[in-house]
Amino acid sequence: MASHPGQHEAAMTPSSSMHETIPTYTEATSTSYSSPSIAPPPPLVLQPTPADEPPAYALLDETQTTFSIHGTFIHNASGPVYQLSSPLDARGAYFRLRRLRAKEAQQALSAPLAFDRTYILYEASDYPLLHNEYHIIGKRRQCLPGVLELVLKRNKWRVTHVARPGLKGTEILTCKKGGALGSSRMNWSKEVQETLWKDERGRVVATEMLKEGEGGEWVPTVDLSRELDQTWREMVVMVWATRLWVAFGMERTVLEGG
């Protein structure tokens, strides 16, 4: 029997349910973006291939480079855009970051919002057998592949990227211990100073600090380099948040006499 044109095409067309729905950065921030960010020369930026980027998610608004943590939400100038799986001072084996959808960003301003694991970007693990070492793994194709090892070593926080099992890791980020939320014994009112994250070439990619909020509270804040591409921006946000999670955990352990 002769088949009509399109019958086989229809049969071979994948179901839309097979495609993972990922909210776009524009949806998350509800702001329009301008021109694409200019990526610095390698090895700083590891660009995902076009095939790895879902539709309508290719660019990050280059004007949105300042982020601050309020409870379990990370805000930019437009409001909440990311959600943390737990408060910074909560102890646990895992610490996760996910991107908010537009409707969730609005809800987060007025009502509790459960952490939905569907949209996790990165997950950090605190393995009990590892001392001062934390592993961060991307859960999306647009994340930096492999494992990021966050280690406190020789008075510095160091991030080593292991692209695939069996490969030697490459140190891609460092920042000196100290400054805002840098040690377990801290006096916030006296330690409001900048902490710089630098790449392997010594270029500053992020500046973190504590800023005083409207209610007099200290708000963890980070300013990212405008030269970072989308993958690196979200990776650095996760590394920054994870370091704070570790620092707050150290402080809580000291206060509780652990």
C-alpha cells in the first residue's frame, strides 16, 4: 500500500514530552536583554555548543551582574531569579541551586515557595570523609561539565575543574580566605570588605561583599565580571553561594561548640 507524504515523518517525529523544558533566563528575570556578552579568551570561558543550549536560552542579560542572597533566594535588580535548597546556615549533605520561572519569581515575593528539583542547575555535596573539600556538579547541559572541587587550602578557597573522570583537574578560580564571611569567627560589622575571585591568569571574575540592607541586616552580595559568558556566570554564582554555605556552617559549628 502506498503511503502518503508526511505519514512516515509524523511517525518519526519525537513527542514533545521527550524534550526537557527549561525556563529561559528572560523568563526568570522578566527583563529584556541587550547584546550578547563578550566571552574572554580561553581557558576562562568554556562555551557550550549550540546543540547543548535549549531554544530561547542562548544569552544572559549582560547588565544583570549583581546578585544578593535573601533567605533562600538569590536576587538581581529585578527580584528573585534563583532559589537555594536551604538557608546558608543549614547543615546537610547537599546544597542545590535552581532557576526560578517567571510565575515563581512573583510568588516568591509574597508566599512560601517549595524547592522544586525539576530545575536544579548545580548540586554541591559535603562528603563526611573529605576535609574542607566540597564537590559541585552541574545538572544541566548548559552547566560546566564534570566536577568542580571547592577546597580550602593554604589559606585560599580553590576551585578545580575536573572535566571528565580520569582527567587531571585544572584550577580555575581562587580567593583568599578572610574578609566578608571568610572565617568561622567573624564580626560582620567590622568585616564589610571585598573578597575577590580570580581566574588562573589573575583576572578578577567576581567580587563578593556584605552590604547593609534596608532593615540594617547584612546581605551577601556578588558583582560578576561583565566578560563572563552565561555558563560561567551561573557557575560562579553557585561557587559563591556554596562558599557562603560552608562559611555559615563553620560559624554555626563554632557557636554550637561542635
